[in-house]
Amino acid sequence: MASAHTLTMENRKKLLLGGIVEVVSSLDKTIIAKTAENTLTISGSGLRVTKLSLEDGTLIIDGTIDDIKYSGLSSSKSFFKRIFK
């Protein structure tokens, strides 16, 4: 069974993710990571991975976070539109 996916953001400067199974790409402006069900694309500036542990599924990103997009969802609505209906 896949671990639950969690997302916690602190002041758009730090992003803590749980349930990560793979980091596909890590660049200054874009980080792409996978959960068991979805792919996340995190965009911003000065992004860097400060912690990655695939054993416990933890990913911590520092930098200025401007956008988080999920792909692989059945809904075409954006992540934030689904949360803030």
C-alpha cells in the first residue's frame, strides 16, 4: 500500500512533501516529483532540494514557490481550485 501524500508549505519559502516515490528532475526553477498516483511540478525561483528520503517518502524544498501542479488526476481543475471551491 502506498503511503499517504502530504503537502505543507511555509510562507512560500519551504515545502514539505510526504508520500514521494521519486524525484524526476531538480532544477533552479522547476522540480518534478512523483507520488504513487500523481506527478507534481513545483515551479518558482532558487529552488533546491534540502532533504530527500525515498525510504520514508520525504522531500523538503527551499526557495520561492510560485506554483504547484498535479498531473495524472481525473479532474481538469487545478489543485488550488479544488481545495478553495
